Amino acid sequence: MKMSAALGCLILAHSVMPQVKGTPRTDKNSLIAHEQLVAKAKQGKIDLYFVGDSITRRWGTSDPQYSHFLANWNANFLGWNAANFGWGADTTQNILWRLENGELDGVNPKVIVIQAGTNNLPSGASAKDIAAGIQALVEISHQKAPRATIILTGIFPRNDNRAYASTIAEVNSELSLYAKTQSLEFLNINNLLADENGTLHKGIAVDGLHLDVKGYQIWADALEPLLTRLLGRRASIDLAPKPTGDPGLHGG
């Protein structure tokens, strides 16, 4: 069977992507949080696994200042055994290290939702480098949970620094092409979060970067048909482990 020229180019492009190495966070708070997330991975039943940075973390955390986000999380995912493995300020390399070091071991979720890459932008990393980091997250997820369907979410727009807009668009374009060569779903909701110039709509984010409830609900609405197809209707009970929070808020 002959391979199309376009598909061949996509595979070739993927084969020469930069190598990505997992990098641990060294601050005490992040190391404690990692230990808690490793323990969380061994608790309950997790069918729906979210991983990412602070945008993901705030949605399903026990931190009291984000209780309204947790309420939205529960309203949308309770009954699907969903667990949140986001951690604030993580780059793709930091998330990769966490997945390499226990946070996905033995979990075997049915669905993994990945949202990452925005914290690589301030370093001046190229779109190709950022895309490679996100692809490394897909690859480690396939290795650790080979039966899971991966939903890869594009990097969201940012109003805090409009200079990132072109790189975000390039990364998402690269990920869209990559998804066509892989066994995964690519979800880009930026047209729902922002206008044609990439400016976030009013009420979407609290600070030009982190989503508010309105933004999270748009994300949840886009995920809902995919999750229903992959997981079925939500059950009346939920077996996922309890949400974790920032250990620094509790003297950690």
C-alpha cells in the first residue's frame, strides 16, 4: 500500500523533532506535590486522567480559593472517575518528568486529557521545540497507558503577552498535523475562547492566561461529546480519588 506524499512528509517531520528530556522541579513545594500525586495515582479508580500545568490544576484542586472551579469540575465530570494531575508553572519537560516518575504508573485510565506548553513560551522556545515537548507527553502516555485514548488540547490563547500569539498558532498547527499520524484526538477550542485576532473574550480568563469558570465550561462542553463516546454516560457514583491541593497552603 502506497503512502501519500503528505502523510510521508508528516511522519518525516515527526522523526526529526528535537529530543526532549524530562526535568524535575527542585523547589520543596513541587516535590511534595509530586509525592502526593504519586500517592493519588494509587488511590481509587481513575478512568479520566487530566494532566497539565496550572490551567489544568486549578480546575480540579482542593485549594479553597478555587472552590468555584472545583464545583464546575464536579458538575461536568463527576461520575466519570476523573482525577486531576496538573501542577502550576510546569513546562512540558517538568510534566514529562512527573509522568516518567510515578504519576501515571498503574493507573490505566481509559482517557487522558493533555493541556500543556504555555509555560514554555516565556523562555523563547520555538514552536517546534514546544510541539516536541507536547508530543513527548503523548508518547510517555502511550507507554504508560497503552489502552488509553489521548485527547490533546491545543495551547489556549493568552492576553497577558500578545507576542506569543504566532507561536501558539504554530504549535497548534504542528499538533494538528501530528494528531493525524497518531491514535489520538486533537481538540482546539481557541475559536470559542478568543476572537479572530486571538484576543480572549471577556470573562474567559481571570488574568489573561488562567481560565475563569466561563472558559472552563467552554472546554468542558467541547470535551463532553468525546468523553460520552469514549466513557459512556456518567454514573451516579464516582470512584476517583479525592482532589489534592497546594501543599504550601497546609504547611508543606
